Amino acid sequence: MNLKELALKLNLSPTTVSRALNGYPEVNAATRERILAAAKRHNYRPNTRAIRLATGRAMAVGHVFPVATKSEIMNPIFADFIAGAGEVYTTNGYDMLLSVVSDAAETQSYHDLKLRGAVDGVIIHAVRSSDDRIKTLLQLGLPFVSHGRATSVDLPYSWVDVNNRRAFLRATEFLLDLAHQRIGLINGKEDLDFALRRRMGYLEALSARAIAQDPALMFTGELTEHAGYLAASTMLALPQPPTAFVCASMLSGMGARRAIEARGLVMGRDVSVIIFDDELSYLRNGEDLPIFTATRSSVRLAGQLAAQMLLDLIADPASAPQNRLLEADLILGQSTGPAPRT
């Protein structure tokens, strides 16, 4: 089906249908939704080459990764985010350009993308608490959306994020309510903003119960199974080991579980574990009954929201920055229980 045939079925002009499909703001919301639904129903795909010629757009979105954070690409969380974003790109006739560059070349890569007209906008990942990429992209005038926020950046920009501080506050409070007093934190690298906010939530919960911080119970590093195992093993070997862990990913939680079982202990009975991000397409938290108690927020949804936000900005570059803060649900699993009696 071509554009004229789709327009005829909708009893609309081809121009209106084209503008709706390409995100132009002058098409009202109800008409846009009707057109998008019909395009999906009839499996209509826009002619990307024609759109490029007509609009001067690249019809592509960029995702740039420095070598230092290339492990992000291997993370199942990234795969779900890209899957969600990709659904939106495909529906709107956009391609996705993934680039892995050296750390020193990251800033220049954005200049190159802008100069070559290779992309119409970018999404940035692994946001640091003080992130120079935001200022660079604002100066370039290249539309962008940040997957995460930068605590130390006081500039207006578009982002999609989950409430990491509140998620870890709730998780730690849940363990405290179960009478756990020594709770280990297995966190991501704390130069990254999400990890910094998670530590804030963890410490806020301890402070509210007048429980002193213990640096020996706090780990920051890669969100891998092996790092989680080493961190949990080290803490469990302390004279006063933790009776619970809050882990920043399912992978680090799996490592904590291995460390618990290596000492002949039972997760959920002797040591409790709460993880973050358990709603992943290719790494399931059990089937009917969750294995881990988890703070859950859909990464795939975050990808969809960020992609649509970016396409809206591309369609109307003069529009105000958009922000979306998602809340995480606390999902009960088999990995938590009351603190064991001493």
C-alpha cells in the first residue's frame, strides 16, 4: 500500500497523512493517532528515500558509545532499551546508527554526525553525574534525549529516567521492615548518575532508622555476575556479615546468590537479596513466581518513550524540552525473608 492509497482509505489528503506519519506538530493528536493506527493495521511503511529528498532529513537516529562504556552494549538492559526504541523508529521510517568510538573521539563524533547530516538526532546512554555531552549537544543544536539525568548539569534538556533514588529507598526500607540491620549495597559505578542516586536512596533509608553507614558494606563497580559474586563474598567474610543485599542489577544479584550458596547458606532464609531491573526479555526473573524480590521498571518502555520524545523534538526543534520520570514497582519474590535470629 502506498501513501495515496492509505490517504484514500482515511478520506484525508496525502499531505495530512504524510505530515502525521513524519511527526509534524500541526496535525492534531486525534487525527495523528487515527493515521498511525491505520498505517499499522494496513502494514504501511513510508518510503524513506522519498522522505529524505522531501524533508532534507537523514531519517536516522544515532547512538554513540565510547570504548570505556562499550560493556553497556553487552548488557541485557541495553538490548531491551534498543528493542523498545527500535519499534518506534521502524514505525516512523527511521534507521538506527550505532557507533563505538574511542573515549577521546566521543565529542568529535557528535560534531561529525552533525556536519555530515548522518542523523537527525541522538540518544545518549550511561549518563554521568556531570556530563559534558549535554552541553556539547545543546551548543551543536543537534536534537537529543538522555536516557538518565545528570545531577550536576543545570541546563534544560530532554530526558527519560527512572526514579532510582526512590527505588533503592523503598528496597532498603523493605529490608529494614524485615528487621535486617546490616544491609550490603552492590551498586554500579558511581560516576554514573543512576548509581549515585541509588546510593542516595540506600543511605537515606538507613539514616531515617538511625543506622550508621558502614563503608565495608558498600561496593561500586561493573554490573556483572562476577563483580556481584566478589562483592558479596567479601562482605559475607566480614566478622559481622550482612544479612541482606540490595543489588543494582539482576546480574549482580545472581552473583550475590552464588556467593551466598558457596558458604552453605540459603538465599531468602539466611541472606535476603533485592535486585533492580528484572523485566528483561532475555533474562527472566523466574516464570510464575519471581525468584528475586525486585524493583521493576520496564527498560523497553523507557526505550519507546525516549525514541518518541526524540522524534517529536526532530519534528519540532523549537519545542520545549520534555522530561519523563518513571517509578519502579516493588515485586515480591523468593529471595527475601525476615532477618535470621542471631
